[in-house]
Amino acid sequence: MSEETGHARDSAPSEDQWSPAQGWLANPLVWLVRVVWQRRLMIALIVIVGTALSVLFALSLPDVYRASALVEIQLDPEQVLDGARQTSGWQPVDNITETQVQVIGAEANLWTVIETLDLEYNPAFNPALNPETGLLSRLLPEPDPEATADPERARNRMVRELRENLSVTRIGQSNAVRVSYRATSPELAAQVANGVVDVYLESEVAASRSFAQTSLGLLRERLANLRQDVDEREQAVEDWRRESGISEGVSSTVLRERITQLSIELSRAQAALAEARATNQTRGQSNARRSSDPKVIDSQLIQNLVEQEAEEEREVARLEALYQPSHPKLIAAKASLQSVRNAIETETDKITDSLGRSEEIQTDRVASLARDVDELRSELADQREAEIRLRALEQEAEAARGVYETFLARQSEVQSRVGLERPDARVVAEASPPLTPSSPNRPLVVMAGMVFSAFLAVALAIVLAQFRRSVGAASDVQELLGVPPLAELPHAGGRRGEFAPVAEIVDSPDGAFAEALRALRVSLLIGRSSPRAMGVLVASGEDGEGKTTVAASLARAAALSGDRVLLIDCDFEQPTVHELFGGQDMIGISNVLLDRTDSERAIQIDRSTPALYMSCGSAGASASSFYRSVAWADMIDLLSEHLDLIILDAPSLARVPDARFLAGVVDATLVVARANRTAREALRESVQQCQVPGGVAETAIVLNDVSER
């Protein structure tokens, strides 16, 4: 037995090869390619349908035009208020531009655009003017009539429609902003884009004008308060000036000049007093000392009399030289000299007497001047304090007037420029009606639909492959068990019935089913050099998988090819081989195993082919005892000397588990699986059941009833 097993078909898998594969984890790419190839028709159909739907969808999309206007945000414009609108703190350039972008798309501005352009009467913005009549609108619930009639909801709906198609974006890091609008009409797109820009610029001007008017009101109110404050401060200056006497022309400078003059007069008076006192002290002295008094010396009359005295003395000296003392001329000259001297003494006495009297006068005058100087000095101190207070009041009044004049000039400047406000932006380029639509990109839509449908088809194929419980192709068998099936038997057409393929071998010997059976025969017998017959067990996990059909068809195909073949029906519970081959079930394999007859008497011949077969027989022993009988090996050894191929048609392993012991007496086991019906786990379990401990039979898979694609 082992010697013949060594001549088994080399390509059949050995026992260690039946390690279940890990599915897509073994090689994901190969597994994916296999799945795609298996479902290629489904994938192609889905891609074709998806692409066709994409084409129809792309053709149904309306042309959409995009019109764009370019606006430059001026960061340092010629503001009317020259910074009056500046907020507290410094704002980055990016913040200013982004803020203006949000202002352009503000809801208030958008509603103004709708009112200005009468867009509420445009069906594109007011769905009530153009009710939908398409299939989608019929499927969707009808809008609430109250919601349609509500002005606030209608306004919000139109603003939302405008905002959805409006795009306000900053261009890079520049101060330029692009305002774009999409519409089915190129003229409407340009009109709305320009309208949004115009409303934005007008709102900026209106905001500047409103700010200017508000500023003027605040300035007028502030100026009235400042005017009152200036008047009060100037009145306080005048009141203090009158109270302090500064308004009468008396100031500290005048007082200082008067004190200086009085001090000079006081010094002179003090000198005169000292002189008068000195004169009084010299009054009782000799004439010579009195005559030396500065007052006397300075007297013009005294000076004239002294000169006259000198002339008289010279005349007397001349006459004394000429005449005798008794000469009348000399006497007359001496008398004249004495007269002059008397006059000098008299005048000196007068001056001395006057100096004596002036001491009292000078004393009184010095005292009076000293009092005046002290009074002026006290008045000067008071005047200085008054002037300090006056200067403080004048400075306050001057500061208040300066503030008032500043605000007054500001008011005049603002008032003169009201009506000349300019926006913080300028239009660089107005929107013009586009000549070509910007969307839809129909080729891209079709391409996206095709790609999406392909992705969906592949995903569906993967899902079906993951959740499919049955084997449907050779790749499934290889994925599940790690080796491909030994043969794939196509679905046999023509006659109807469970065993129709058995007759197909005879009726259509050139058909695909017959060709597949002949290929299976060659795969089993190729490379065998032993003259002994090859024993093959045909098994399946469950009933209905075509096990008996495969066994009977293989027997007929081998017989028609010239092989000496024997088919043994081992299904003691449901024997069918004798019915297929047109025989009887009176004597069969059970009788041979029980030694009630020899094998030659149990063998019958197929009516349509030279194939030999044994039916089950009519022995009444238990079926389990037949499968465990040791007579199988002896019988097969005996029969193999005269045959080329012995086929055992076993019952399903799920119904008769002991049938698996037949794998221990054959050279090869064929496990039949029906495409798209046999469960994966059932096939795996059937293969494992056929691995009999100590057995030498090699196991192969036959995939039956494979649909041609």
C-alpha cells in the first residue's frame, strides 16, 4: 500500500500543506487583485452605471458664473476727522484687513444690497416666486406656509442665499480684498458683486458722516462748558486784580521804583540832617571856622563878596603904598573894605542861622521818608503775593482759553469738512459679466463620479468577499486552504435534475463538463508507473454538493477514455449509483465485506459506458461496521490487480462521520465542494476530517458546479 502511494500524483498536496491560509492577511495586494478579478463584471457594471449617472448629473447642472470685484483697504486714508475714529491702542495690519472682510459680508450690508438691487423680486433669491417642480422637490416635504409668509424668515432666507454664493477673501498678505459672487446669470453675478462693494463703501461713508455729526454735537457741548469755564476764570482774574489794586496801575515794579526814589531822598535827607547838626555845632565857633563851612563856601553871594573883599584889600594895599594913613582915599578905601567884610559876616551868620533851623526840618523829613519807605516795602510784599495769585489765575485762564480755542478750531475744521467724508477703501477693479461659466467642471464631475463608483464597486467587492460564507472560485479555495483545487467542474447545462451531469458525459462527450472530468482523470493518473489500480475516495461535507455526480461522471469519463474503472457505492443509507447506471441493488459491496459473496458477482456494468460499479447491497449489518471493516484493504488489493482506477463514493461526512475512515484505504481523497454553496468552514472541516491518523491518502479539492463568466 505504501509502495503504491509513493507513485501517487506528484502535484497532489501533502498533509503538511493543508494549513489554512490567513485570507487577505497573507498577501493583501494579491488578495485584493484576486477579489477584483473575481468581481470584475460587477465592478465594471457599477463603474459604467456610476459614470453614466455622473454624465447625466453633470449635464443637468446649470452653468454658474462668477464675477469678482477688487477692493483695496486703505490703512492710512485721508480721514476727515484726522484720527478721530482711531480706537485706543495699536491694531496690526492683518487685523484691520480681516475686520473689513467681515464688515463687507455683514448681514446688515447684505440686506441693504438685497433692498438696493430689488433682489427680493428675483426668483433666484425668493423661492416663492419660482416654486420647484422637479422630482427632488416632490420627494421633499413642502415648506411651511407660515414660514414662507413670515417677513423675518423670508429676509433671513434671502440673506442666507446671498451669503452662500458670496465670497469675500483677502488676497494673500496684501490689503486687497476680492469680492466674488456666483449666479446662473453673468449679469446678475456682476451686479451683485458691484452692489456689495458699493453698499460697503456707502456704509463706510455713512459711518464716517455719522461719527462726524456725533463729534460735532460733542464738540458743541464741550465748547459751551469750556466757554463758561473761560469766562469764570477771566472774571476771577479781574476780581482779584481789583481787589489787590493791581488794576489801578500800581504794580510791584512801580512800588520798587518809588521805594528806590524815597530811599535816595532819605539818604539825602539823612546827609542834610548830618550837615545841619554839624552846622549847629559850629555856630558858636569863630568866623574863620564858620566861613569854612561848605554851605558858606558854596554860597554864590559869599563867593562874590570874598572876591570883592580881595579887590578892596588890593586897593587898600596900593593906596597905602601911595598915601599917608590920613589920606582921604586911603581912609575911604579902608571904609569900603570894612563894609565888604561886614557884609560877608552878615551873610555867613544868615547861612549859619538857616542851617541851624534846617536840622529840625531835616529830622522831621528823615522820619517821614523812613515811614514812607517802610510803608512801601510792606505794600510791596503784599503786592508780590497778590501778583503771584494773579499770575496763577491768569495762567489758569490762559490754559482754559487755550483748550477752548483748540476745541473751537477743531469744531471749525470738522464742520468745514462735513460732507467730504471718504471711505477707508477704494475700488481697484469693478466686476464685469464673465464670458464663460466658472462651474461646474463637468469633466471633473464625470471623473469624480467614475472614481467614486470604482471605489464603491471595489469596496463592495471587498465587503462581499469578507462576508461571503461560501467558496465560489478556485481563488477562494486557495485563500482558505493555501492550495488551489485539483479541478473546477463547470455547471452542466441541458437536462434538468440533480444527476443530469452524469448523462452529460455520454450525451456531450466534447462538452466543457466532460472535458473537465477528463482533465481530472489525467491529474489523478498522471505519473503513475504502478500496474496496480489507484484508489480514490470521493467525499463531501454535506449532501447536495455533487459528490455522487462527480464520482459517477469521473467513472464514466475514465471508462470512455479506455481505463478499467470500478465505482463502489459506499452510501449505505442512500444508495444511488445503481439507479444512475441502470442496475440493481441486490448484491453489492456490503455482501462482499461480509464474505457472503465474492467481488466478481457484486460487480455490474454501466449500461451507457464500459464502467464497472458495485452497489451497496442488501446486507443488514450496521453501516458503521462497514466503514471500520478491515476487509476494505484486502478487497481493494485484490481488485487493483485487474483495474486502473477504483472510485469509492462515500456518504456525506456530516451525515455519516465514520465514512472518513475510508480515506485510510485509498491513495487519494477528493473532497467535493459546490461553488457558491459549500460553506468555507464546512470545507475546512471536511478536509480536516479526511486527514486520518496513520493514513497515506493525499487530499485534493474538486470545485463543482462552477458558473462560467
